[in-house]
Amino acid sequence: MPAVCVALTLAAGAGATGIGTRASAQGSADTTITIRASGSTLEFVPVRVSAKAGTRLRLRFVNDGTLPHNVVVPRTEDDLDALALAAYEAGETGYVPMGQKDKLLGWTALASPGETVETTFTMPAAGEYTYVCLFPGHSNSMLGTLRSLK
């Protein structure tokens, strides 16, 4: 699948803005990238997206699928297993382990089929970051790559 490449030069403040919202404005953003899920498959479309480091990114997730999903962007891939395990105990927060939010760049609320959710955060240093659905049982296959460009 082709990557969505966004290259803006504006920089903004740091940090994610809360647990996510259901299709509402959430802070100002330099750009918006939309990813989707469809049917009963456990995959994001597109599977690779890109934005310039330092830009304020609104990551919008459209759930056209038949299962609930969220989108979580860990700071490092090394934390994926621990976050996925902790997510099993985080049903009250949409399967986002808020006790470990220091390990997260951004996260959305849990999106039921037909819902759209989003999060806004500042793109980190250049490199590749994984985005994942932490709904129980989804994290092993429902992964994508967020590429931060210089």
C-alpha cells in the first residue's frame, strides 16, 4: 500500500491531548491523517503513513469495520508487549492503559463500528513508530507504521 506523505513545516507544542474524542476538534493541528478499518479484518488502511517531525498531527480513525478498535501510538516499539498486556485490564479507558501513558505519543477512544475518533499530538523525532489497536486480541496483527520525516 502506498504511504500517505505529509510534509508541513509548522511546529507546535508537545504532548498528546487526552484520551481521544469522537470526531470532534481536539486542539489545533498542522495536518490530519485518516486511517480506517473495514469488515472483520484486523488491519489498518493504510498500513504506512508519514508526517514531518515537529508538526502537530491530528490522527483520525474511521471504523468502517464490524469490531471495536482504538489507535495507540507508543513512544517505542519496545513497549508494545507490556502495553498490550496492560490493555486487558483497561476496559474502563477504552483499552488504553492510562497507568502507562508516559509510554504513549497519542491514543484515541475506543471506536465502535461506524464511529470516528481522533487524537492530536506533536510528531516525534525522525524515525519509525508503530501504531496499534490495543483492543484485546488485536495487537498482534492490527499494526501500522507512522514514519516521522526530517
